[in-house]
Amino acid sequence: MVYEVIDNSIDESVAGFCKNILIRIRKDNSIEIEDDGRGIPVEKHPKYNRPALEIVLTELHSGAKFDKKVYKVTGGLHGVGVHVVNALSSLLIAVVKRPDGFHYEKFEQGVPKGGLKHVNPEDCGKTGDEHVDAITPGLETTHGLIIRFYPDLEIFETVDFSYQVILERAKELAFLNPQVSIKINDERSGKEELMHFEGGLVQFADYLGEGHQSLLKDTIYNKDEIEDTVVEFAFLYNNSTTEIMQSYVNNISTVEGGTHVTGFRAGLSRAIQDYAKSKDMVKGVEAITSEDVREGLVAILHAKVLTPQFEGQTKSK
């Protein structure tokens, strides 16, 4: 649930409209995620004659992510985003920040309660609704979106959000998206961390290779774009005997690999073979295979594809 909301903010960042994301684990074990993007439209949807905010949170496949003119690349793991988060929450509050104040709506068990409301900037925090007034923006902007949700205990047996698990995913996204800063704050323990990695994949590879000596002067990086597909990678070799290979498609971790990983391995082994032959460094070897170049490899591969084909709903391959 947390990842779905975060991924919406990341998609907004990839589209060029969001620079900061704040993740809060509140003391009451709710989750609050805020960004400084454009927010969800609050005007009435022409098809449903209801606020677009309400439609996005209650109607399946109604968001702009399904319009490729708005978002070319999206990373929601299950493709249904905040609609399902809303359905699985006993209470969800959505707040759209605009210069004229807050536009907000409450939902209980996924059902709208009270309709869309507006409060002027000077009256924020004074609505008289304890749940709405408890939302205090952490980003000093006049635009953006805040989603706060309480997982439904009638659906989930236990709800105990792991700071470390959320932190690792947030750090991963910060490495993959150097244009955005992500901050996580756990009000239960007081822990917090701000992540912004301008070095992107190069910094990611260096981070994963820490503790071992790199055999290269500089981490190798390349990025290429063909039509609607962007592929970027960074890799190094160190003095370890193991391989670290992390691959992603549209910010989704593909732990089981895929054609992008197969292609990368084949290209890497071919490049090394061509170089070795040009320097007369290998004799009596017909071909260098991908298995031959895995020891000590630390590689990050990220493909951004308009319509990727995944195996299964978890999209691990």
C-alpha cells in the first residue's frame, strides 16, 4: 500500500513536476505521503460529474497514468494505485494543496464521506475535523498532494509498518531518480533520513560495492534512448568473488531478471571479448560468455519502457 502511493509521487517526478517527497509513519500507525507535484485535479470529471479527485480514488483505471500522453513511464507495481489503497483503508484522507488553500476529501472503507471540501490557507488546521486537522504539511509549497491512510484492521490481521523496509525502498527510488529528494520520518521512534543522490546509478553502484576495492578507475555509465525506450546502466568490478546485479523496469525491481538483463549480460561479455581480442589478451578461447564476466561485477540496470511486458502481477520479471 505504501509503495503504491509513493510510486504515484515518483511518476509525477519522472514527468518533471515533483522535486520532493515526504513519507511519514505516524504515531497512530497511519502513513502520510506528501509531494510537491501538481496534485490530483479537483474539478468535476466530465464523464462522472464528480470531482476528479474522488473518481481517481474510487474508480479503477481512472487515473492519468493510463493516458500515455500524460505519463509515458509509470511504476505502480499493480497498476491500480491509490484506488486499491483507498479500498483497503478504514480511513483515507486526500488533500490537494493549491495557492487558494486545501481541497480535501475523506473516505471510509473506500466510500466518500462528506464530499470534496475547501479551506482557505489561513484556516488550514481549523476545519473542526480531527483527522483532517492532524495533517500538517511538511513541504513548504503551495501545490502538491497529501495522502494519509489507515489500513483496515478488518482486512489486515496486524499493521506494523517497518521503518527499515520503507527506508530501503525509498533509498532505491532516490538512487534511480536523482531529480527527486525523498525524506522519511518515523514519528514512533524519531528516526528520519533525507535521501538525494545526484550521482544516480553511478552512486548506486558505488554504494552497493562498498567494502570492496574497485578494480576500475571510474564506474562505467551509459544511457541511450530509442523512440520511447530509455536504458541506462552503471557497473564496476571489484575484488569480491560474487556478483551484485540489480535490475529495474520503470522503477520496479525485476529481481528475477528479464530480457533487459539477458541483453545487458550478452552485450557486456561481447564488449569484453572484443576488447580482449583487440589487445591479444585471450588465446585458445572461442568465446567469453556472460558467466565468465560475473565474478566481482556490481551492476545497476534501469529500463524505462512505454508498455513493458511482465510475468505475473508482482512484476518481478
